[in-house]
Amino acid sequence: MRNLLLIIFCFLYTFGSVAQELNCTVTVNSDQLSQGDLPVFKTLERSLNDFVNKTSWSNRKFTDSERINAQMFITITKYESNRFEGNIQIQSSRPVFNTSYETPILNYKDNSFFFQYIEFQPLIFNENVFDSNLVAVIAFYANMILGMDGDSFALEGGSENLRIAQNIAIQGQGTNFKGWGDSSEDRSRFELIDNMLSNRYREYRVAMYNYHRKGLDILGDNNSTGKQVVMGTMKLFETIRKNDPNSMLTQTFFDAKAEEIVNIFSDGPKVDIVKLKETLNTIAPQFRSSWNKIKF
């Protein structure tokens, strides 16, 4: 009897410890509006937090400690009746092995966020139905967060969620909502996910895996080897640059990583920073002022 009770207890403990994938804080900022103190904005914020954190976005099981830390910052710039316009910035991170440090994975701002929302309406995601641009955009970025996180732990490990994001983007292109990628749009959601899954940019997903799993994750145990791997990862972006000098993926990577790269190479075992800075200035010249900070 005692053994049976122990088994039941362990089962209930294990079952109760399983959580959804995301630990995401959604913030809705309406300060730019004259009517920014309306209750609808707080209701929207609460609904989005519940939607993001209580939806199962994959078949993977996460414990509370494994949930992916993320933030979504929504700034509303125009509001009329039930129509909202603004932008959304998405950030996510994941822990580095044997450290207390969390490395940024995604830091992306989407300036084309248009949606309709009636206070207290339920937010429900159906992968096969596009009936709310609000739900679609949030679901797209939730899957992007999971997909990119998966890629940082295993080579192309985030494919399942990236495919879902791609399907959402394809559906979005058939609507009248901006941001999904018609011919007049630059840096659209469809372009982002299409590039990520394209063989033309395969080096990007290899770089995500090598940089994090083979580089950062061993820095705590072997700083010198970890630095060499991170340096080698930059060569993959040289290949991407040859195919596309203005690659959206390269911009996305260094938007998240520029400050971190400076910190990695500013102390510890010495490496050839002259060669490193030449490479960085070639593949990400927009961050030249950051690369100039790399010194011993």
C-alpha cells in the first residue's frame, strides 16, 4: 500500500510539474494615445499573457524550469473603435550551460502590427484557420521563439515550430493585413521565415547551432575553445553575405548578438581580434562602432 501511494505521489508530482513552453511577459503600451487609459488596453494585455503562456505550441513537454523566457512589447500608436495599429518587439533568451547567464536568441521589431480586437473576446489559435490577425501575429512569433530556441540546442531542432510559423505567414499573405509580405513590403514576416527555411540560407541555422551549443555552452569549461568556435561561426555569415549582401537573417542575428560578441572577446584567453574585427566589419558593418570596442 505504501509503495502504491508513493507511485501515485510521484505520478501526480510529475504531471503537475509539466508546463507550457513559454514564460513570456506581454506588455501593451498605449501611452502615445489620448485615450490610452481605457480599460480595453489592460484587458488586452491580460488576455495576451494568458494566450501566450497557456497555449501548447508544440508536442514537447516542458517543466517550469525549462520554459523559454521571452518578452513581447506592443506599442499602440493608433486606436479607433475596435481597430488597433502599432508595433511589436519580440525578445527571447536561453540559458548557457554551467553559467547563470542567459543569451539573447531573438530581438526583433515588427513595425506593421494592425489588428481588430473587441474587449473580452476569446483568443484561440487554430493552425489551419486564419480568422484573427492579432492571434496570427502572436502565434507566428510564439512559434518563431520556440523554433529558434530549438535550433540553438540541436541542428535544425526547431523545424516543427518554424514550419508552423511558415504556414501562418502563408495564410497571412492571403489577407489584407500589412506585415505578411506583399511586393511593397521590406522585412516582412513571410520573408523572415521563408529565408530561415530556405536552403539558400542554410548556413544561418548551422550558425545558430554552432554558436550556441558548440561555442557558448562550452565557454564556462573551456573558454579558449568556445571562443574559437564562436569565431569560426562568423565565417558562415561570410557565405551568407556572398549570396545576399543585405541578408535579413544576418541583421536579425547581430541585432540580438552584437553586444554579446563584444563581451565575449573583450576578456579571457586572447584570440586574433584583428582578424575577427575584419570579419565582423565585413559581414555586419552597421555595427562597426560595436566592433571597435573589442580590445584587450
